Amino acid sequence: MRTRHAAVGITTALFIALTGCFSGGDEAGPTPADPTKLDDAAELACDDFAKGYDSAQTEQARVDLAGKVNKWAQDSVTNLIAENATAMARGSEAGPDAWKMGADAFAQACLDAGWKA
């Protein structure tokens, strides 16, 4: 009987420990302890933006890049990443000046969160 109670106790403790290891995140990955720092989704969005910005010269290229960046950015909880990616996407269809303004704001959000090229 003691062996059975010990086994149940060990199994319960192991379950609680494992549950703690796997909780606290969502599909985008773990939530950063400090939302002013890059999370995984923000880093991917910033990386894609940096890789594609110079070649986004036409409206279609800007729309495509904004869509790619937004795919990641909307899963981020890093401050201003999702919001600025949305604004950049709107600007991608509004013309070169709106694109530049949105892209500059998004780039600044990446840098403010600690993104490095």
C-alpha cells in the first residue's frame, strides 16, 4: 500500500513539474518577461523586413513584404511591433511616402526593442 501511495505522489509531482515547464506560452512561443524586448515573432518580423526592404521598390513588392512581416508581427507581444507592422501594411498600398513613414516607424520599433542586424 505504501508503494502505491509513493508512486501516485511521485507521478503527481512529476506531472505538476512538467505542466509548469510547458505552460505560459502560445503558438508564437514564450511571452517575453519584458514586452519592450524582442520576442521570437518580433525578431522574425524584423529580420524579414530588413532582408526585403531594399528590394521593395514597387507597390506589389511593398505589399508582399508587408504581408510577410505581418505574418510574424501579429503574433508578437513586443511593444509596437504588431501596431507598426499593421500601419506599414496600410502604407504599402497608399504610395511611396506612406510606405516610407510606416517602414521607418516599424524599423524604429525593431531597434527600440533591441533588434540587431
